[in-house]
Amino acid sequence: MVRTNRNLLLIGVLLGVLVGRSAWSQESHEWSQVLGRLEAVESELASLKSESSESGSVEYIPPFPTCDPTPPAPEFPTIKVGGFFQADSGWFYQDDTNIASVGDVQDGADFRRARINVRGNVFENVAYMMEFDFGFPGRPSFMDVYFDIQKTWLGTIRVGQWRQPFGMDGLTSVKEMTFLERGLPFAFLPFRQIGIGFFNHNAEETVTWALSGFRFPTDPFGGNVGDSGGYGLASRITTILWHNPEETRLLHLGAGYTMGNPANNLVRYRNQPEFFISETGGSDIAPAGVPTNVPVFVDTGAINTDTFQQASLELAALVGSLHIQSEAIVAAVKQSNGDTATFSGAYAQAGYVLTGEVRPYVRNNGVFGRIKPKRSFGTQGIGAWEIACRWSYLDLNDSNIAGGYLHNATVGLNWYLNPNTKVQFNYIHSFLDDPLLYKSEADIFALRGQIDF
């Protein structure tokens, strides 16, 4: 029995030795294969290195890109070029009394405005604007030419020539107006003058305020000369009385005050019937006796004065695609003979975007902005379509001044082909009360094409 066990033990030991030897032999074979492959790779690398050194070129492997959290500082000055033009056509129909009062107004076409501008920054807190118009008197005339010092404790300080802060209609860009022209009370605005002022708003942009002092009156080239007075002041404040978070409903209230002491001791209020064609006074090649621009319908003539004062009140609302805007202005002119003449004007207008767009409200300036089509005209859609109406009046009769009384009723149709192209049609019915020739009427059909960039 013992012998049998010994024999079994011996057999087991022999089998273990044979198995271990077989496994070692296999592992040794695998290791020899690995070593052979490493030798082949090493040989190939040596060959590539030799070829690279012979050709003289070494492949450059770029490092991993690094992310610098600090953006590069902007380079100054920055320059952006822009511009726009408005091409107008008009057709007039007058009754006999109106022709006798203002003359036979001719049909015609002209460039109402044709402007080029450059703007940008000369430093991180100093911006500039230079705009010139080739359709106004002077050709070119100075429009907005100023620089802004931003982020001061007063807000933005502006120096140069610009639209003075008075009136909602006057501060709305001509590229974004609902009608071809501003309402009749625009005759009272000091508008563009050369001076210095500031404007600001609260953190929520629900209240804006502005104040400026300027030389008055400024000529088409931005100049004013005169020792006898020649100064003015303008101010405006606005507030949003109520609005919803989506900015599709709001109520706007504003007020303004301006006064002036003209350098020539003269002030004059006049206006055309909300359509001009041209303010240049006409072409030199027109036949003698043929009027080449729309005449003024009401005119105070030059009034001798040392000072004048004006106040305005604004009310506007936005209800979805419906926007409403109105203003009233009163002007008091202290004549040199001691009498004070008081004149007034007002307008109310509304527009409704048929295609559903909402006209934006520019909170930091207290005006309405530009309608942009949801789908521009072309393969995408039909653009944006808007209907509008306005009533306005201007009364220039008081004391010894008989400038006339004019009120207009206007309907309009606007087609916004894309954010930068617009076609407008206006029908204007004017009622003129001339102190000498009594009442008369005129109908105006007007068309405008506008593009800006």
C-alpha cells in the first residue's frame, strides 16, 4: 500500500514538471515575439530619424491650445460707415382758394434725404458721430456732428450739433417714422443746434432725463455768430407709467421745456402740409415762375423778440401690434413791443401692424423704434405691413400775428420689405384757414422709397 502511494506521488511530480515546462516554453515564446516587435519598431524609428536628418526638415507638432480668459483690448479709433436715402414723389389737388392762398403746387419727385455718416469710438468711453446730408440746403449740410463722453456721473455728456432734447416726435429717427414727415407742431422744435448737454436714465430704464444748452439759431453748416443773445436751453423727461414684462404693452408720459434768445433777435414759425418733396428751394434749371418745392401753408413771418419759451406734453402707448403717440406744444414769444404772442400745435397718431410685429420702445431714449419683419419679403414671406392714421394742427394766429391755422388728416400704408428697406404711401388732406383768403383745402398723395445701411 505504501509502495502504491509512493508510485502515485512520483507520477504526480513528473506530471507537474512536464506541465510547468510546457507553460514556461509557451511564455518564453510569447516574450520572444514581443521583443521582436519592439526591435522592429525601434528599427523603423531609427530609419525615419535618419531620413529626416538627411532632408533637413523636422515635422512640427503644435502644443495644445491654451485658453486665455482675458479678451484682447480693442484698438481705437473704431470706424463704422452708414447712410440712407429717401426718394419721394407727390401729387397735389387744390381748390381755387388754396391755389390763391399758397400758389399752384406742382407735382414732383426728389430725394428728401440722402445721408452718409461715420461713427465709432476713439476710446472706451468716448464715441463720435459725423453725418452729412446731400438733400438739404448747403449740399452737404451738417446733421448730427458730435462726440459723447460716456459713463460720467451726469450720464453721457454730448458736445457738438445734434437734435436737442425736446419732443418725442423730433427725437424719433427719420428712418423709423410712421409717416413721411413729422406732425405739424414740429415747427416749434429748436431741433439741431450746436451746444453741450447730457442725458441719462435710471437703472431700470423706466425714467429718462436730458438737459442741454446751445447757440441759436444754427445754420446748415453748424455755425452761429452773434453778440446779441444767441443762446437756448432744452430739456426733456419721460417715464414709463406701466408696462408688462414682455414689453408688448406700456404707457409712456413725457414733458419738455425749451427757451431761446435768438442771435438776430428774430424768431419765425412756419410749416408745410406734412409733405416737403424738397427743402432746397428748387433747381436752377426750372422755368421762371414754376415753384420747385412745396410752399409753406402757414407762416408767422419774422417776429422781433428777445426771448421765447415753449413747453410740450407727450402721451404714448403700446398694445401689442397697436402703437399710439400724441403731443401738444405751446409757444410764447415775447415781442420787442412788449406784447406776448402765444401759438400752439398738437397731433395724435396710431399705427397697427397687420402682420403681427410689435413696434419696439427704446427705453433709454423714450421713443418708439424700428419695426422689423418676422419674415422678410422674398422666399421667406411678405415682410411687415402697417396701416396708420394721424390728425394734427398748427395755430399761428395770436395778438398782432396772423400766421394762419392749418390742420391735417393723414392715412398711411407702410410696407417693411426687410429690416433695412421700406416703402410708404401717405394720403394727406389739408384744411387751411388763411386770415386773408379764408378756408381752403388740398389733397396730397405721396410715395416714398427708403433704404438704409
